[in-house]
Amino acid sequence: MRGRPTGRKAHIPGLIITIVLLLIAVEFIGLLVVTKLVPVYLIFAVGIAILTCVLLICLLTGDFRKKVRFVIGIVLGILFIVLLVVGNLFVLHTYNTLTKISGVNTKTSQIGIYVLKNDAAQTIEDAKDYTFGTLSSLDKKNTQEAVKQIQTLLGQPVKQQSADGVTKLVDSLMDGSCGVIILNHAYLPILSEMEGYTDIENKIRELDILDVNTVIEEQTKDTNVSQKQDAKNIICLYISGIDTRGSEIINTRSDVNIIATINTDTKQMLLVSTPRDYFVPLSISNGVPDKLTHAGIYGIDVSMDTLGMLYDISLDKYFRVNFAGFIKIIDALGGIDIDSDAAFTASTDQEYSFTKGMNHMNGAAALAYSRERYAFQEGDRARGRHQMQVISAVIQQAMSSEMLSHYTEVLNGIEDCFDTNFSYDRMAELVRQQLEDGGSWNIVSYSVDGTGDTRQPYSMSANAYVMIPDQTTVDEAKALMQQVVDGEVIDLNK
């Protein structure tokens, strides 16, 4: 006949539960320390709370013979283990996501290899004896790198013929002087907007797409902006919105061009939108003006440098958003609320209509809202305002308590549509500061203006619609940026 458990054996189950709890708790606190996302005092407070709970469970499960206390302790222990495991997974997911999207210092261009639609060649190897058409000056570095990749693939040099301009390159394919052309995929939308080339994608066929990766090098710039811009509490960054065919983040036209000037001490955020058709010299065009949107074809660094020249600021940090993937974040947040200043139906997708006043939008509706320009006399100016409204609404929603209930879904969306050259440590520092200081942000939007005209941009071989900058609004944007840097509260209604 078995006797009752001895005193020593009665303590073993509780000891096992306590050890398991302690191990998981140490892992959780260790993750909080490693991620650097939580202030030290909060980690200390969390640690005290966790240890108190572990001690309580240890006392309840300390003696197997005290059935009621033991059962209560076991139930609480299991629940606490589940909570800690879930907490570990959440913290780890956050760390992995922010690590993935941060510190990006490379840019990717997709270079297409094209033949005529009815050409017999199906692969680059099939076209190895063709004459390869290339651009002589535009996008020269990417073209040369693509040629190197092709020659490595074929194991032999290829015959080349250069053309001065995108349309001339395409014409050489059409008239048969070249059998295949090498062209940055981002030029195709530009070609399709030009007279005589609107159906270009129906006339040519893609043999392959080559990824050309280049390191983004930070440049030292001389500006007239106050030296306070270099202060730790001041962030000046470029928000680029692209709309690619998938979730990829590549060099392509930038349809959203916003400079965010942020003062983390005063919690002021100024969003300055520059129209995509703004006719300004690119940093690589030797003074020849181009549409601002075309700067993105050559890399996000060219967009930053070009805007830095326009506003006379040092701009070397960016957030790049793929708006096609951005809808996932809005859906994950449960939608956003936008106060529309007019009622309209989206011309890009007539399924979506918006009333004047407050509208609750899911991701697809918000994308249609932010894309629309044809429904307004102001055209691209209205689109720029709408884009800033959407970004502001997402920021506000992400800072609300509702964010916690959609946390995992939001992180999954971020992985698909964001990248930035912000370091992880700097991002973690900003998260810690917000947790420590709390409080809401004053987010103000401003759009520069201009006059429509027809000119030939640097990246095109024909005239196209452009917007000539209104220097008065550019100067106003500069002044507003300086006010944020100086710690002043921005109020455009004054």
C-alpha cells in the first residue's frame, strides 16, 4: 500500500513549474533588453511584476498535498506560461520585422531584355547572336551592369549598338537594326505616355528581367538650413511612394514625394508634398530639368538629392512605401477615417465613391482615394493632399490603442511594403522615446504649387506635361521646415 507523498516529493511539481516559468520569463526580459524598444524603467517594472507572479505561483504550487492551492497555482502557472510565450513571439516578430526593413543601403533596378512580340527567341541564350541595343547616356551604369550579367550568362561578348534616347532605342528594335534591347523596366510607363508609343507593351516581349543592385552612398551636402537640423531631436526624411506590380521595392517612378520634418521634443511633424510632375533639375542631369517622379528611376538617392537641391536641405534618410502593399496595413488597422473636402467617384476604380466630410475607408478605398487626380481641377495637387491625408491617418491610427489588437497583421503588412535606411537602433530609440513621453503629435500638411506647361523632360524624347514650380510656395515650405527645426508650433490657420 502506497503512502502519502513525502514532504520533499510534494515540492517537486511546484519546483518544476517555477523553473519553467523563470526560464521563459528570463527569455522574455532578455528579448526586451536585446530589442532596445522598451525604456529601462519599464523593463525593470515588467521584471518586478513577472517575478512577483512567479513567486506567487511558486507559493501556491509549493506543496502538492494542499490540493486546492496547488490546482489554483497550476492553472495560473499554465496561463502565465502561455502569456509569456505569446509575449516572446510578439517581441521577436517585432524585432525581426524592424530589422528586415531598416538599414537598407542598396537600391535595385530591374533591367528588362526585350524583343519584338513575334520574335522566335524565348530566352537570352536564343538571342546571343543578335545585336543588343543599349542607351548611350541615360541610365548608363545600370545598362553596363546588365550587359556584364548577360555576357557572363552567355560566356561570350555581345554585339552592341547604342541609341541616344529611349524612343530611338525602341525605334531601333522596331526597324530591325537591333534584335534585342536592354532597357530599364521603369521606362515603359514613360514610353506608354508618349505619342506613338502608347501600345508599346503590346509590341514587345520580355525575355528576362535582371536585378542590378547598387550601394546607396550618403553624400555630404552644403545647405542654407540652420545647423539645428543636425540635432538629435530633429529628423528630416523623404517619404517615397511607389506603385510596383508586386510587393517588391525597386527603383521606379515615385508618385508620392513627401518630406517629413520632425521635432521629437515638440512633437511637431510637417509633411511637405511636392507634385510628381514638378519640373526641376535632377541631381544627375547636369542642370537639365525633368519631372520629379522620374528621379526614382535612377534610385531613391537621386530623388533625395534632387529634393535637397530644391529645398536647400540635407536629406539623406528615407522611408519608401509600396502603395500597392500599403493597403494591407490599412486593412490590418481596421481602416482609417478621412475627412474629404469634396464628393467624388474614383476614375481609376469607379467602385469607390466618397462623400464630402468624414469617410471610413479600407485599404483598397484609401488607395483609390490617394490615387485620384482626374476628378479635380487641381489634378496632381489634390492627389498630393489626399496622399498626405492617408499617411497622417495611418500614423494616428498606428499610435492609437486599437493598434494592439491588430499588431501581428500590421507587422506582416510592414514587411511587404516598407524599407528605410534608418538604422534599427535609431528606430528603437524613437519607439522608446514615444513610450516614455507619450502624448499626441501635431501633424501638419503643406503642398507646394506650380503652373502647368509642356516641356521636354531629361528622361523623355518628346514634350510632356510638367509643372513649373511656384517659387513662392517653395520658399514658404522652406520657412515652415525651419520653424519645426526651431521648435515652433506649426499652425497653417493663423
